[in-house]
Amino acid sequence: MVRHESAEVRRAQILDAALICFSEKGYHGASMEIIAKTAGLSKGALYWYFKNKNDLFIGLFDLFISETFDAWARIERSDVLTILMQQGELVLNRLLDSRALLEVWLEFLSHKEASEKMSMAYASSREMIAHLLLEGMQKGEIRTVDAMAFSGMFTGMIEGLLVQALLDSEFDPRPAWAAGFGVMARGLMPEDNQQGNLKPNVLSGNY
């Protein structure tokens, strides 16, 4: 008997297969036929959900971005530095825990439409981080800084660590992130309160 999956389950099945194929063969090397075979479906089934390979690739990108922002939104409200630490940790772990996703992330950056959408996603994330920093300044949790400039540096630090992980499979960015964030946390603290009420794991980078 043929098993009929829901549209949501079938779409997820296709996207999972696409992730594998795009990571192994790159955007140009993968084909709808290869993705269909990996998913265990007919090419017609793929075209029912995605009009072409580009549409499927962008669907994979949109899923990555929406899941990342949704995960950020679920972070428990706390002091600004704890939230920032968890945001960075979340992005790093998400990509480092899946080599396939990390490799496809690089494909996103080199694909015209996906890179344009990535640019908009970066802009949105920088604005979110800057807003968080401004809240922290108003509460006296951190010193006054250029919020937009810092958010760009914060994003660049994460991206730089991911690039190194892509190029060197022996490199683990997590300790570097922990050490770097500990330094950033100390630098952001108000001059008259170098310890404040922040959790020790934020300052030490041990989380």
C-alpha cells in the first residue's frame, strides 16, 4: 500500500534530501533528478512542491533563516550579554552540528538570489542585536557603544569562525567563541561596575 504523507512531511523530506545533495555536489552539481533519488521520490513529486532547482534551493535557505530567527525569539529574556552569548552560541552550534548545513551555508553566500536574501537577513540580525544593545544601555547593563557598529563586528566574528571551520576540519570554533565573547563582555561592562550582576559564565566564556 502506498503511504500518503502530509504536504508538510513530504516537503520536509525533499528539503532534507536537498540539503544532502547540495552539500555533497554544490548548487551546480546537484540536479532535481539526484535530489529526487536521494529523497526516494519521483521527479514529479519534487515539482509538485518546488517549480525548479533554484526554487528548492531558496526554500532551503528560507527554512534555515526562519528556524534561526525563531530560535533567537525563544531565548529566555535575561541581561543583554547573556542573550548575546546565547544568540552566537545558537548560530554556531546549529551550523557546526551539521557539516552538510555548514557547507550549504557557503553555497548560500555564492548564489546570487540566496546571497541577496542573506544580505537582508544580516541587516535584520544587525538591527535586532543593535536594539538589544540599546536596551542594555538604557538599563545600565552595558556601557555606551555604537550599537550598529558593534552588531556588525559581532556578526563578523561568528561568520569568521565558521569560515575557518569550513577550511579546517580540525578547527573547533567553540573555544574561540567562548574566549572571544568573554573579552567582549568585559569590554562592554560599565566602567564603574566591572563585575556587575552578570552571570560568571558570561564573563569567563565558559558556558
